[in-house]
Amino acid sequence: MSQSNPQEPFSRLTPQEAKEMIDRGDVQIIDVRQPGELSAGFIEGSSLIPHEALFARIDEVREDVDVLFYCAVGVRSALACEIGAAMGRTRCFNLDGGFEAWKAEQLPVAMHEAPA
């Protein structure tokens, strides 16, 4: 079940909840890892915006849909959620446990061309 901490301006989703959100559509998926980490795979449909570039690229983060951030284990994506919220994005979600948790649940991993 998704977790909300009143001290965090975002919700944390389990990998299964994130998959259900993606399957429903109308979600933007943002991978905040470094380009070199993409060799491990990525979630289909995600865009790569490394967490340290998020301030400069905030206009690429939509305001009209839920935004799912993920990284390797969920720490940098939690920071990305904080940045997004500070920049006015109100529908931020963090993949708790990150891409490692996603893979551990044997959810789909894309290995072809890297996200843009």
C-alpha cells in the first residue's frame, strides 16, 4: 500500500503499485539515475533526467499528471520528489526501493534503446 509521510510532499509506491499506476496510464515516468546506470535496464516509457539536472529541466516535468520518479534504490528519487514539490509539482510519487525493487518483483525491464 502506498505510504504517505506528513513530512514528505510525495507518496511512496511499492513496485506493484507503481506498475498499476503505469498500466492505468496518464503518468509521467522519470528515471533520475545517471546515464551509465541504464545498462541495467529501465522502465519502459521513462525519460532520463538525472536528479542533479532536475532544477534546470523542471519544465520537462508535467503538472497535469501523476509523476513517478525512480532511481536505483529510491533515495535520489525521493530527493527528486522533494525538488519537484518545491518547484510546484503536486502529484509526485517515489518508487520505494527503486529500480532494484522493481527488478526483484520481476516487473518488465526494457533493455533496448535508452530513454531520452
